[in-house]
Amino acid sequence: MTASLDFGYPWWLSYGHLALVAAFGSLGLWGFSRKWSQWSLIVLSTLTLWAASAFLLVHFGLNINSVPALPTQNFLRAGTGKVLDLGAGTGRSSVMLLWARPQATLVALDLFGESFDLHFGHSDTPQGRLFANLKAAGVGQRASVVTSDMRRLPFGEATFDGIISSYAVDHLGRDGVKQTLAEAARVLKPGGELLLVIINGHDPWMRFAFGPLLAHGGFRGAAWWQARMQEAGLQVTETGTVPASFYFVARRYVRKLLMTASPW
């Protein structure tokens, strides 16, 4: 089933390091045959080993072309409910959630605009690419696709039991983050949960493979994201790390009405 999944990541992200292995390795072999200096050959050998190591990390550590595991079992622990995927892209996190929670349903939301084209290439039917992956994963009957800006959600208050978002909100500037988290809090039911996954720009393996290239908002740090969720009315209940990323589980505050007995 997973063989037919295509998340559409660009070639340079999936195989760019392998191309560098071929380039540096070939140049090193040619330099060896031409009797280049020892230091030149050491540099080329080092670059070849780095590119090979980074390729293995991307494919077997980050596993970007496969469906990741849910980073925590504490999200939507009841296993049922209606979930919103903010910035669903081509469906990697949507499939993750629906595989991990087989009794849940999901709305996959994306603007399918310039940012989508930049990351996954232009398509005349980007929504179709997303739904094709959901169908190939065997979860299409439990999902629907909505085209909208996650900063202005087209849903009423308290619509969803849970919200997930992976590597989407961190593309936004400060104001965009605040708008999106405020909207997430609005459409969550009281006590509903948000699972937010962010690229960790300080992760040593991430920096080893890509430097600052894919950091997105990951350099803001976990404390910055916790503060923004607190401002939006979301209480962080769990934080953790997964390869190259950190995640948060947050719950919408349940406002309790305090009853005071009248002295009269």
C-alpha cells in the first residue's frame, strides 16, 4: 500500500545528497588519477563521506518519503473524534493520524497556493494529489479535503476534537503564527487538543545534513512556541522531540464558571 504513496518532495531534498556523493566521489577519483595534492583528496573524501552520511540520515532517520509514526500516544488518546490537519500539503501527517487513530475522521486543509507549489511542485489539481495519497493509504473514506487559509478557518467555533499541524505553521511570520494559533483555539472544542510539530533548527543531525536551509521557524525555539500557544488560550501539556523536530501537545482551556453563594 505504501508503495503507491507519493508525497511529492523535490528531488534535491530526497536525492540531492546522493548527487553530491557522485559528484565529489567522481572528482576525487579523477583527482587521484591526476595525482592531485594529498590535502585536495582529503577534502574531497571528507565531502563524499558527509554527503553519503546525510543521504542515509534523510532516508533512514528522517524518513521523509514515508509515513512517520505519531510522535506521542497522548494525542487524541480516546482514539475517536473529528480532527483538522492544518497545512496538510500532500497528506503525510494526515495519513499518520488516520493510521494511528483508525476510529477518527479528518479534514485536510491547505491553501494549495504558492507555498504548496514551492515545496511540492505545481499541479493543476493539487487537491487531487492529496486525496490520491489518502485513498492509496486506505483512509480516503474517513477524510475530506478543504481549500482555505489556515489563518482564517472556514469553520464554526468548537468544531473539532483535535488539530494536527506538521511543518506548516513554522513557515509563517510572527503575526501569521498568532493568527493561526488563535484560529486553532477557536475551532477546537473546550478540552480539545492540538498536536504541533516544528522543524528543530538546532537539532545537530538537521544542521549536519542541511545547515540552516530547512530550519523554517525552528530557530525560534520551544519556549517561543509555548508562549505563542499560551497567548492563544492553549495550555501545553506535553513537549518532546523526534528526529530533526520538536512537538507540542496543547489543550484548549476549559473555562469553569465559579458559582458564589449569595449572602441574601
